Amino acid sequence: MIAVGTNAGITPPVEGVLKGARRAEARGYDSLWWPDHLMGFHPQQLWQPEITELAKSISSPHVFIDPVAAIAACAVHTERIMLGTSVTDSIRRHPAMLAQEFLTLDHFSKGRAVLGIGAGEGENITPYGLSFSKPVSRLEESLEIVRLLWSTGEPVDFDGEWWSLRDAVCGIRPYGSDEDGKPLPPPIWCGAHGPRMLSITGRLCDGWLPTYQGGPEPWSEGYSKIRSAAATAKRALDRFTPGLLAHVVVAESDAEVDRMLDSPLIRAWMLTLPSSAFEEFGVVHPLGEGAYGLLDYIPTRLSDDQVLKALRAVPEGLARKYLLAGTPDRITQELRQFADRGMAHVVLWNLTYLGDFAQLRSSFGALDEIADELRKTP
């Protein structure tokens, strides 16, 4: 059976966030996920009532509650559902703080917290005076430190390129233990795509949460690289969870889906993609040749003219390829193809209402139906 997760509430009021968590658990979802953002993917110029009704109730596209606090709060208002970040990074959060924070969440949730982590996004780092140099190297070193601190309550030393520890200690121990009585720390899931990130995932992580990249074949190739890296490291993957973070645009007809994919907020979301995605369609990335959206896209630095020019430069068909878009039946069928290749956990992240706010309620209902169908998959 495929486990199915969904996105959590990310803006005040807090009562709505808690209500959403309880609803997700009551509807049978297996996991609930929060982004760890200071900045959103949409320029303020697009956050206008005439473009999206969200602007009538949320003042800015950059309103995000802190995921660690949100997970702690939701943990005490739920009983079964897994709670994780999708994803945090190792630049804004020191590895010792990550170790302490997620062991704390491990106790608040009684073993249901997941440390979802990645290399980071430029918009959350460079505007705040932090260096974005060698993010993958930092991630690898951070995970080594987190693992080290989780392995013992005794003082430890560590000498790395980015961090050094001397007689450092993290005394809090995991909430639970495995069948042999060994402490069982929170699982670490990595949002990996490139070869080195996939290798790190195979060697150091307990799960994989990549974004949808155009179908099951790229996912299958990535999973193969993870298994190869684990085998080289002589590491068993018996507790490993191969997952997928699927940004979804869903409607009852393909015509409705295409209409929403052509909307300004969905077009802007495409600016997070790498240059290679645009080159497949014969065009240069709107941010410039060789740009990598997640590294280079800083929405608050774009002028009005730059925003309009960038949206016009997004080619037709790009969103259809890089978002999981379609009718409920088509989406369900494609996700079953992922499951045939080994995917065990999918997170359905609804973007439909960015294309048409009127579809908010119906799209979440459609995702509930998709989740129910996927749970029937052997």
C-alpha cells in the first residue's frame, strides 16, 4: 500500500493550522509537511486581488510560520500522522540545533517527526546575509554532525570544513527504540536530485523526498543511484523510505488543467526550475543562461518589468511536464507507475488554487479521492 501525505497550513491564524492537521489525520493521511521558508516563490507584484483571491486574506506571498514550532503544536493535537519539514536546510539551522530541534519534536510527537532536509534555496539564504557557498558539502557535513550527536549523549569532537566541535554534547535522547532496544532517532529524508545529493541520501539518510521531475523514469534512475551508493557504503536500506513530493494541479478536465497551468502564479512557480528544463523547450531560462531557479531566483529582487518578462518567457508545456497535472484518474494512474518502481510514500502538494482560487475546496476533495485510491494499491 502506498502511504500518502499532504501539505500543512503555513500561515496564521494558528487555529487554522491545527484544524488542518486534525483534518488530515481524520481523512487518513499518513504524513503532513511544512516548507521551511522565509520567502515564497512569488513576487509581490503578482500578489494582487485581481490575480489571486489569496491576496485578500494573506497580505504577502512571503508569510510563513516556523515549521519547528508548527510541528510541535500539531504534534500535541494529533496522535498518528507523521510530521515533517519539506525541506529545511543546514545553512540557516546549525547542525547542533537541527539535532536538538528534531529530538525535541521526536518527544512532542512521540516518535512521529521527520527531518526533511535539502541543500537550501537561494531566496531563503542570500538576502539574509548568509553564504550559499558549497551547499551540498555543507549538507553532507551537517548530516554527519547530526548523526554523531544523535549517536551518544557524551561529549564529542568533530573537525570539518564548515563546522568544528570540541567537547560538544546533545544530551537529549530519542523518544523511542528499535526492536533490539537501541535508541531510534527521527528519520532523515533528503530532497535530493543531483548525483552527489543522491549519493549522500544513500549513505546518510532514511528516506528520499525529491520533487516530481516529469514522470516515473527520472525518479527510477535517481532511486537506482541511491541504492548503488548505499551498496558501496555497505549500508542496508531495510528502513529506507523512497518517496516523492508531487506538486499537483488537478481538475475534472484537461482543458481546466491547461487553463490553470497558464495562470500567472503557476508560471512564476516555473522560475524555480533549472536551465536544463527550459532548454528542453528550446529557450533560455528567464533568469539568464545557466541559471538554476532554486539557487538564483530571488523574487524580492525582480522589478515589475522583469516579472512580466520572466512570465512571458515561460514556454507552453513546461508546467504540464514538471507539475503532476491532470484529472484525478490520470494522476492516480501515473502515481501507481511510480509505485511499480519502488515508491512507497507520496506527498500530494496542492497548487491548484494558485491557478484558480475557486478550485480550492474541490481540488482538496480530489486529492482526498486520489489518496483513497492509492491506498488500495497493493
